[in-house]
Amino acid sequence: MGNTSGDDKILGYNDVVLRRSDLEILKAPNFLNDRVIEFYLSYLATVHTSPTISLIPPSIAFWISNCPDAESLKEFMKPFRLRDIDLLILPVNDNLDVELAEGGLHWSLLVYYREANSFFHHDSLMGVNRFNAKQLFKAVSPFVSNGDAAYRECSDTPQQKNGYDCGVYVLAIAKVVCQWFSSGGMKNRDELWFTDVKETVPELVTYLREDILVLIKRLMSEKSASK
């Protein structure tokens, strides 16, 4: 058997390419990278297939937030048709260096819900990404509404117990919010997803890394069997 490398491609899923090293970072204690987060958001998009849900990859969210040219951003955003989207999920990273790919030290989640015409920022580390979330909010807001969308910090977001699980919290919250929306959202309930996040995310975080590992290995097996 030939030698394996951390850079070996192990799975192509939608537009995401996972490598062997991505399996290792799913084993705590490790900070989740862009590829793992993009993969799981892409997976959630295949589970929750409503055309009014949009889960934006980390690299795209970062570019939207940091694009220096308003006209370029306007053209770039057209294919996303965000005015047709009712639930928009965007990962937020604290990377401030646009020249540094996959930089940053913390992930959080920005969620737009059209019925409330509001962006909600979920941060598992005491709101340290507030500046970055507001920057992304200001950049994307004109494309989802008439510029009158509100911004809210969700202070009751469950908080991480260590320095490396922020990405896991982002994916857990995204999963819960998508489930809430797919079950009818505010059409079937009188409240937003905050209670679901508060009650479900802490336990979900404890096994989500393993769930994602199992998911990746299952998809790898299915792809191998289909050859």
C-alpha cells in the first residue's frame, strides 16, 4: 500500500473537496477549518432543500464582508438572489487579513430571517466576533431587504467550554436553525429558534464531531461502492 498524506483527497461532495487532514481536525482539540464547515453546511443544504434557504460557504461570506469595491460586490451577489431567500445562514470569521487564506481564530454565525427582517448573531465566546458580524451584516443587508433589516446580538447563545469548539457550535446552531425553519418556523410556532438553540446545542456539540466523521466515512464508502 502506498504512503498516505494529509493532503490526499478523500471525498468530493458537491463543490467541497475534503482531504485526509480534515478527518484529523475533527478529533478534538482542534479548530475547525473552512473546508469542514463548508462541507457540513453543504450537507445541511441537501437535507433542507427549500429553495428559500441559503447556507453561504465561509470563503464567500468572508469575501462579501471584505470586498473593497461596491460595484464588484453588487455584480457578485446577483446570482444569489437573496431577496428570494427567507433564511440566510452565514459563518463569520475574525480574520482581518484579506491576504491570508483560512486565517482567523474564531467562528460565529449570522442568521437572517425574512419574516422578522432581522439578522441574528450567535457567538459562543461572549460576542468577541461582534465587529466582524456587524461588518458582514452591513455588507449583505442591502441585498436581502431595502436596507432596513435589524441586527441583534443573541446574548443567550450557549457558550463554549474551551478554546477550540467555536466551529462546532456554528455547525450545531446552523443545524438547529435549519430544523426549526423546515418544521414550519414561525408559521407553526410563536417564537424564533432561540429556545431550541439554548436547549439543544450544548448536547449536540458533544457528539457533532463524531457525527460528521461518521457522515464523511459513510459518503466515502458509498462513493467507493458506486465505482
